[in-house]
Amino acid sequence: MDRNEFLRESEQARTGIIREFLHFLAHNKKWWLLPIILVLLVFGLLLVLGGTAAGPFIYPLF
């Protein structure tokens, strides 16, 4: 990678982490990672909500 190419890349607009992750999935053909990430995000959301006032409303779901 030469200096000019590095400068061109640095001047481009920044992409978000979600867009960058989707590009990674598409480029490397790692679509099997998407369900794993989604399940981890849902469990994380349940853990956060379980410790708040919404906790008693979530417990009957299980």
C-alpha cells in the first residue's frame, strides 16, 4: 500500500460499525455469524431490561 492510496482512504467518509460489519459478512461470506450476533444482542437486551423496572414484565415470558 503506497502513501497516496493510504491518504485517499483516510480522506473518505467514515462508515458506521453496522455497515462495516455487514460489508465484512458479505465480503468474507461469513453469513453464519449473523444469527449468532443477533441472539447475543437479544440476550444482552434481556439482561439489561431484566435489571430495570421492566424486569417483572419480562419474567412471565419465560
